[in-house]
Amino acid sequence: MANVAKKSYDKFAVATIEANGACYDGQDFFDTDHEEGKSGVQSNIVTGAAFSANSLQSGITTMRGYKDDS
């Protein structure tokens, strides 16, 4: 039963990401100009590279640079 619940959650998560619906700031989840508080404008759009170990590492590095207002 736990496996069924996990698969159901995974399907929901993937469907939500693929739909690119609105997130906390009312903009699309994947967007170029998220802005809130003092963190400034931030983009979570990554383009230009085929998926590889290097592009994954680049994405991780980029996400670590995102700012939080706390």
C-alpha cells in the first residue's frame, strides 16, 4: 500500500511540475522574474545545455545562489 501511495505522489508531483502552474508569487513556477522581499529578481529558467553531469552541477550551483529574505 505504501508503494501505491508513493507512486501516486510521484505522479502528482510530476504532473504539477509539467503543468508549470502558479506558485507563491502568482507567477508560473518556472519563470524568469520571481521577486519577493529583499531577495531581488531571480530566475529559475535553465537553457542551452543538454542534460549531463556538468549541466546538473551547473544547475545545482545556480540554485545554491538563490537568495532568501531571512
